[in-house]
Amino acid sequence: VAAFVAIYMLVEKSMIKEGLAAFFSLVFRESNYKMFVDFWSRCNKILIRYIIFDIIDGIFVGVTNAIFMIICGYPYVVIISVLVGVTNLAPTFGPIVGGILGTLFLFIVNPWYALGFALFTLVLQTFDGYIFKPKLFGNTFGVSSLTILIAIVVFGKMFGVIGIVLAIPMAAING
């Protein structure tokens, strides 16, 4: 159902934008309306950049994983690397799920492959989560890497998974 609603909203995007613009121009005074529009335009740009760079990060993780697996001679390189890259798009739990599923696939073939893959995934996800992603998103949004890292920790503690998902865009909007 949600997919169909999203498709209809995309098809009717311009009409929805015009309707919302008319509504909010009636609700707000002209000066407040301009501030409101500027704020939501900025939020929209930040969210689009966040999605694009999250996809770039997922591709980086998937390709890095594939290179490691090819060098080690592991089987199922494409399937596991795509799985790891796609699950990496979901914050916090995505990389864990991708690592566990990849480890399970390789455990069936050879437990030593699974051990090597699990160790590499741990190192890769640590590097990605604490160095690459904060640097990538920080440079993109003009917010320091430290601010991004602190926002993820604080929003995660305050609001759980939802806070982690919203941490980077919220830090960029406020930054």
C-alpha cells in the first residue's frame, strides 16, 4: 500500500507542492512564510544529499567487501557483497545483519572462510562507521566529522534507532 501511495505522490508532486504552498501562505505571515519555505528547502536538499551519500557509502562497503573476498578466493562474492552493501544502507543494524548473513553463507562452505569474513567485516564496519562515514557526511554537509559522530551517539541514546537514522540529517540542518 505504501508503495502505491508513494507512486501517486510522485506523480502528483507538483500539484501537492502547489497546494501546500497555497495552504502555508495562508497560515503564515509573509515574512514567516519565506523563512518556513527556506527552512524546508534546506531540509529537502540535505535529505537528498544524505540519501545519495548513503548509497555511495553502501557501494564503497560492497566493493571493498568484494575485493577482499576475491583476494581470499571466497565463493559467492557477488551475492554476499551486494547483500553487505545493501544492508549497509540501514544504520546500525544493517551492517550487523549483512555481516551475519555473509558469515552464515560462508560457514556452510567452510568455517574458516566464515571466520575470516567475520573478522574482515568487523574491521571494515568499524572503519566505515567511525572514520569513513563521518568524514564523507561531514565534508558533504559542512559539519565536522566529530559533530556527526557525537550526533549519532547522542541521538541514538535519546531516540534509539529512529535517532540514529535522523542524526546526520538533523546535525546538518542545525549545523
